[in-house]
Amino acid sequence: MKLPPDVDDECVELCEAINLYAPDIFTIESCCGHDKRPYHIWFKVNDLEILPHILYWMDGCHTGYYKWKVEVSTDCAKQYPTFVIEGPVGAYDQAEFIACLIREDFKLIHRKMPVTHRLRRFIHREVERCRYGWMK
């Protein structure tokens, strides 16, 4: 899915990774915080069953970054909920790392691979590649 034209450059990687995961997730707005405010990405979800796959990567025990969260809200007219990912001020490298993990997870899900000891080792190697290789 195409991103909105005003997505901050620092948010593009994570927005693209989230939108890649399923056509039922789409980014509506972003703000990197410009080193003054928290990092934000607002998105909508048409199929809530895909949401845990994104929420999983916002949990610090899976990424090593503990100040990321996802909140949900609606408006006074009870419109369909909007979700917002919030990260720490200036967390651009963290966002790119989380995007890398989401992309790797997407590849595994679409291969429909069972989680085995061998697959866990593969995931660990990919996490290390994202953290130390891809991020340089």
C-alpha cells in the first residue's frame, strides 16, 4: 500500500514494514518527533486478527527496546479506532531495527514455516543481522 505523501523520512521504513504485513493495515499519518517529541505512527486496521503480529514487535522483550507502545482511540462519533505507535524521542535507529524485524517475520509467516529449534536459531541470526549488520 502506498504511504501518505507527508510521512516523515525517519518513519518511512517502519511505515512500509507495517503496511507490508497485510493489506488490512494502512498508515494514515506519522511524526518522527524531530528530536523534540516522541516518535509516532498512526494507522488503521481493517482486520484486527493481524494486529498481534505488529504489537508483538512493539514489546521490548522481543526487540530490546522497552519504551515503544501502541495505543488505540476513537472520536466522539465512535468512528472505527485509530492506532498509534509511540516510540522514544529520537529513536530513529530503533524504528529501523523494528522495521527489519517486522520484515523478517513477514517473510517467515508467508513461508508458513513451523516454529522449530532450527527456525528459532534462524530468527536469532536474523535479529543479530538486523541489529549489527543491516543497521550500519
